[in-house]
Amino acid sequence: QVGSITSRVPGPFREHDEPKSNQCSLHPFQVSFQQLGWDHWIIAPHLYTPNYCKGVCPRVLHYGLNSPNHAIIQNLVNELVDQRVPQPSCVPYKYVPISILLIEANGSILYKEYEDMIAQSCTCR
Amino acid sequence: KVGQPSNALMADAPSLPLIRELLEEAPGKQRKKPPVLGHPLRYMLELYQRSADARGHPRENRTIGATMVRLVRPLANVAKPLRGPWHTQTLEFPLTPNPVAYQLVRATVVYRHQLHLARFHLSCHVEPWVQKGPASQFPSSETGSSKPSLLFKAWTEMDITQHVQRLWNQKGRRVLRLRFMCQQQKGSEIELQWHGTSSLDTAFLLLYFNDTHKSVRKDKLRPKVLEEFMEGDSSLLLRKAR
């Protein structure tokens, strides 16, 4: 049975796959702390680049997407078994921290590194 | 919800750790302009610039040695009358507990070792405050190494970790008292207006913390399973899937 499944699994970059521009990827995005309404207590930096992941996950999750086994299986289930099970989603994979200088409510000045604040790469999972 | 203040949006999800932290640390009322904090703010800005780039990315070669640094300014200072060439101020620093689990890794007192007031030149140092008798010096070894700050040449950053650590483990209201002493270099017969000098800008405390909540991610990725599957090694896929 597995043999028959392999023959039905589409190879990468078939014509029915999404164009490359629509595929899951990291999109740079910048916002100011003023826009978030935090500029009254965040002194530095002024701008924040959280970025975001957007795009369609390919039907075959290639190596560069760093997808876990579960995502690979979920794709197969969607394709071969039950389409109510959604395809994996395009989400951040690696993050980097951001350093912030802020003034606390009591007037203390705080330097702080916040983990996982900037998306650096994307995955399908 | 576009246009709604982000704090209001965050209040809808107060259980998320980041949101909880932001709500606790953000001042309740919006200030239009940041307060002028003088030297301490400039000191921290310089510390920030050394530790992160303009976009906020922590520098790889940063020497800060902690993920959080809190600058604490003295609550009040009590200036003593002039005694010879010495000017003394007792500084009180509140040691408030952290809202989340951060471990104190280092504590330093930062002060101006040279003060120029009017035409007077003062050389200053900091001692631990004691109720009676002569003040003891910070030990010269281990914690007492006093060296000019790399950040700001006019300032001296002195390690007082052990001293603060003892207080940190106490229960109840914790206040660190330090004596800021300056010696007048140009004669002692003319009284200096010491009371007009705010110690808030001449000494402050830096508390260095590390986050103990840091989770270690162990996402083991096995995309090889797909490659092996595509190559026809179906037994491996079956085993993994099972």
C-alpha cells in the first residue's frame, strides 16, 4: 500500500503547486513603538522589526523548511485521507531576541533582553 | 480593534507571560515625553548602545553578562554637616522584588569619583552604611575592586554583589544604605553648599539579573524522513509513523 501512496505523492515544483512568490517565506516588517502605543516607556530602540511568515505551504515539505515529521504526515493525511485535516501552516521557525531600554512605572531604568521577539526564518508545521 | 491602545488589548490576555510582564512594567498613564533623568539615563543609554545595535539586536560580543539590568536611584539622601574637608551623604536604595523569576547575578554602585561644584573639586568614594562607629570599607578583594567604568569615564562602577546579596535574601522591606563621601580638595574653611547637590545624579545602583525561565528548545527536526520516503525506503516511514 505504501508503494501506491508514493506514486501519488506529487513531486516538488509540479505545475499545480503555488507559484514560488506565494510560498511560505519570511516577510520583513517594521513597526514603531509609537504605533504600538509603547513609546511613553520604551526609550530604545524606536523601531521594532518583528517580521512575519506568510505563504502557502508546499504539498511536499522540502528540507529547507525544517518541517517536523508531524507536518509531513499531516500533509499526507490532507492529500490522501481527509481534506478536513488542514495542510500545515506557515509559521516562524527561528526567533532572535530584542534588547529594550525602558522606564518602569516607579521611574527605574531597565535594560532588558526579550526572547523570541523577531522572526528570523519560517517553517511549515 | 485598530486604534485601540495596545495596553487595553493586552489586558484581554493577562495570563500570557510576555503580556503579564509588559502590563506590570509599563507605566499606567501615558507620558507625552520621557522624563529627563539626566546622568543615569545617559549612562543607561550608553550601556544599551554597547549591548545592542540601533535595531535592538543584542550584540554578539556584548559584555553585559546578564539579560536584564535595572538602574535604581536613591530614594532619599541625608546630608551631614561639614566635618573638616569631608562631605557625607547617606543614600537609601529600595530593593524591590522582581515580578518574575530573575536571579540576581551582580550588583554595582555607580558614582562620580570627581565632582566639580562651583570652584570646588571633590574626590568621592562609596562605603557601606553602618549605624555606629567608623564605616567599614568594601573589601578590597573579590567584590571591592573599584575601577573606572569603561562606559563612562567620569563614573566609577564598583562591585557590591556580596553586600547586596545578603540583603536580597532577607524578608520584608529591603533597603540598601550606602555612604557617599567626598573630600574637598581645595581647603576646608569655606562651606560648600552640599545640600544643593542632588545625590540622585551622583550615585545609583545597577542590579544585573538573568532570566531563570529560559526554556531550552529541543525541536529535533527530521526532514530526512521525507527524503528517505521519496527514495522508496518505505519501511522507515512506516516505523516512524507508527
